[in-house]
Amino acid sequence: MGYIMCGIAAIIGDITPEDKTNIQNMVSAQLHRGPDGNNIFEANKAFLGHARLKIIDLSDRAEQPMKSNNNRYIITFNGEIYNYIELKNQLKISYKFKTTSDTEVLLAAWEVWGEKCLDYISGMYAFCIYDTQEEKTFMARDPMGQKPLYYTIHNNRLILSSEVKAILSTGIKSIPNTKVWHRYITTATYDDTSETYFKNIDQLLPGECATFDIKNGFKKKRYYRLSEKYNLSKDDFNESVIKVKESIIKACDIHMRSDVPIALMLSGGIDSSAMLAALHMANKLSNVSCFSVDFGKDFTEEPWIKAAAQHYGSKYYIDTFTEEDFKASITQTIWHLEGPAGGLMNCAFIKVMDRALRTNTPVLLDGSGGDECFGGYKNHHNLYLGGELKNNTLSSEKALKEYMQVWGVNEGYARKAAEFELSNINSLYTSIDGTVPVKNEALNKIFLDQKLLPSAFNGNTGDILKDSMIQYLQGSKIPRNMRMMDRISMAYGIELRLPFLDTQLVELGLNLPSSFYFHNGYTKGIIREAFKGVMPDDVRLSTKRSIQAPQGLWLRKDPMRKYVYDLINSDSFKDRGIFNSKTCNSLFENFCKGKFSNSFFVWQWINVEEWFRTFIDNDANNIKHNLNI
């Protein structure tokens, strides 16, 4: 076996003598992603670099950049090919393997199948393969965007890497992309376009691949579009329960391929608890500890975490993230994220990563994707109920009663929530709880009047619920979460694995009849049914807990209140030309008095100012990036 998580870098095209130093700088800028070694490959018109994190195959022969047997192809690869054992058995007839790494399997797959290798591999990946004979480059990013791939075209050269800061280290100027920042600030939507927070630096979208050579330039295309996989299942509920259960077990099982310790990020919710149950049923749970984070005794999921972990005899550890932790780490966090943090919980993940590092546990499993694949959000439940009521189907009355019972609301509330969701399905301005997260009155007019950058929308099935789920999976929520989770985990050199984003499992979830998601009135009802009798019922039947972090509470009191006040009254904040400091002060005063329940607009001020201070006011290459607090 051989999994390698790392940082990749390349400069290809009309390279200059300075590019040898540039590629070294790019690798050095990403050593936190791969602290176990680094190498550079040099060709006539290409430099490829790699920073390696060893997980299984520790031998030098598995180092990257790696050459194919015929010495024609060179690969630099970040990620994991989970089905590499099965692929190796197919390929060994035509390819003589020299290592036990999945990198070589990917390289062999390219040599045998070319671009069609993307139809065979299953995993999370971003890779670049250089053809030394034709002097052409191929690169690809996995279907759900679990691994990043950034690039720019500069002076007839393709410069690509796992992180933007590596591109900046080549001398590319750090300039804010006002179109992306405008979209984030005015609509609270972000990470859903190919453009990044940095002008002239783009990213491959989930499921995209690209080619580059000097003659033909840069050309990209979408090789995997989730909407094209939509084919509604004809299985009945009981048949689907069996398939969902088997698929989750299979996905968790294959994600356990490792010779180093693995832990599980346990939130106390249904997804991570389902992973525990699946690992138990696959006989892979021995010596798997559970790591969690909370915000003190009033904001903890310990009862559910304890119930899930102790049910299977697993050790669990809960570390607390405090206001002081936030203040001590926010600059370094933004440096690693290279964009906004989604919320306080994203910042708090550093506690889990630090626990993994201190306990020598270099691999973590996480349940991200379960909500998006199996109807885990209340707004999607509202959307489903709205469709049932609108169509006045035979099952609409049943769906209404189950909704009222599970969520503990009356009929009037349920109907209003469903109607609201249907009427606002295409709105960019509401959050999943129906509140407006932005305060555009705080913006200076010159910034507010910019043209809105469109999203790379992904849903066109004709079913509004399915389209919303597809947009969450490939367009917005998952790509956004993956940026943050990849960057925080790799800041510590920790490999993060996400079984629910296995493409076969994602496609299975997408093609279920919508009523299966909300069986008996519960979100993710089919998962709850699948693990009935295996998972403790107080976890299995608990409703989704939307308040996971005390973000609003913290922002209303010191020391965070003073931190925000000082930030919005700083000279740098006033001089940005984005926000009106006087209006921000008035809004913040009303927020602290409890007049607004949604704190996201305050969170935006923090993220914008901290990002600009880090990447525009200062030299980002000199930012201290040690997140240990």
C-alpha cells in the first residue's frame, strides 16, 4: 500500500533560469503539507515539485515527482486513489510495478488509458502529469473537489500548485479579486466559481481536467458532472435501505486502507456516528479513537459523542476552543485558508488536528457530505414538504404531520416554512435558517455597485430538491468546506478522509426518491433506518442540532466584542473602500443589543479585514504559520 498526501507544484512552458529558484520556493511554501521530504524534477520546458507526507510506503522509490517505466511521463500528485489495489490487479498485466504506492498505479493508469483513467479511479486527488516527449501537460481535480488545484498563466508559463501561497512565492503579485470578494460580501456565497480571492489566480473546479502546451495554450473541460448521473432509482424503500447500508460500510472500509493509526472526527451527529457503526460492522473499529471539539460546557455535544463512542467501546477525546484561542490563531488560520473561514467551527478544527498530531495519528475520517447526499438540512426538508403540499399528493398529509412531530412545530409554521423555501429557492440572500446573513447597507456604494460574478451552477435535473443537492455537492457547500478542511488538516500534516464523498455513494444518494430522505419525518431518514439496531437510538433519532458554535454569543461580549470594535475602527478597515465604518459601528451596536440573530455579517468584517492584512498589507511569505496554540 502507499498513500501520499502532499503539496504539488509545477512551472511549465517558457521557463526561465529563475524558475529553478521559483519551484524551490513553491515547494518550500507548502512544506506543512508534506514535511517528510521534497523533490524537484527538471526537464527542458518544465519544473515539477513535490512535498511529501509519508503515510504507508516509506521507501525512497515511492518519492515524487515519479517517472513512468518508459520515462516518458512524470507525475506530481496530491491525494489518494482508494481503489488502487483493484486497479493494480487490472494493470499489472501491461505494467511492471516497482513500488507499492497508489501514485504509481495512477501513473500506470495514465500510461495505459490516458485521460480515460479518470473513469476508473476512485478517490480524492489533484495531479499533474507532464509528457516529456510531446512537452504537454495534463492535470485533474477529483469530482467533489476534495483536493485543491490552483493555477495561473504568466509569461507563457503554466504555474500550478496545491495552495495559492506557493504561486505567490514565485513573484506573482498578490492582488485582491474584487469580483469574488463582492460576491462573498453581498450574497454570502463563495468558493463556487473558478476564480479565487486573488486576481489572475484560478482553480480547477470539482470534476474538471485541463491540458497545457506552449502551442495550444491552456484548455479545460468538465469530465464529471453530477447532474449527468441523475437516474432516479426504482428500488423500494427496503431495498434502498440495504443498498445504502452496504454502500456506507464499503466506503468506510476502503477509506481504512492504512498501516498507520486512524482516528475519527466525531461530532455526535448522525453522519460520524454512522461511520462508527459502519466501521464496527466492517470489523475495522479496533483501536480507532474519536476526536472532537467543543466550546465549553454550554456548547458541547458530549452527551451524543459519549453515547456513540461508548456504544462501540471507542475512546473519545474532546478539546475545548476558547475566545482566546480564536484571537491567538486567526491570522495564521486565514493564512492557511487563503480565504474566509465559514464560521467559528472551522477555526475550532485546529484543536482536533492538534490532538491528532500530539497522539501521532496522521489520518482522520470525517462525515462531511452526509447532509448533502441524504437530505440532512432543514431547508431541504422544507423544500421537500413544499413540493408535497404544492402537488397535493396522497402522501402530503402524512409528510406534513411527520414534519410537525419531528420538528415540534404547528401546522401554520410548517406550511409557512415550506412556502418560504419554495419561493426563495433561487435566492442568494438567505441562509438555511431563513434569516438574511448580509448587511449591504454597510458597504460603500462604489463596492456595492459592482456586477455580480455568476456561480458555476451544477444542477439541471428539473427537480428543484435534487438540483439544490447537486449545487451543494459540486457547486458551493462541499467545495467551500473542502477548501477549509483541506487547508486546516494539511496545516498540521494530517490526512483527512471523507467516506461520504465516495462518488458511488454520492450517486446512490442523489438517485433515491426524495421521500426516502425524510422517512418518518426525520432528515437523513434512510440512514437512520439503515443503522437501526446498530446505532444507539438517542443518537440515531436525534434531530439535527443547528447551533454547534457560540459565534453570535461570543461576538456580543468581550474579549471578542472589543476585538471586533477595534477592527472596524482601525485605519486599515476604514481605508479599504469596502465598508462604511460608521454604519458598521451602528450595526454592531444593534447586533450586540440582540436586534439581529444572524452574526454572519459581523463574521464577514473579520474575515475580509484579516485576509487583507495578511495577503495585501503584509508579505504573506513571511507570515508565521504555526497553528499550535
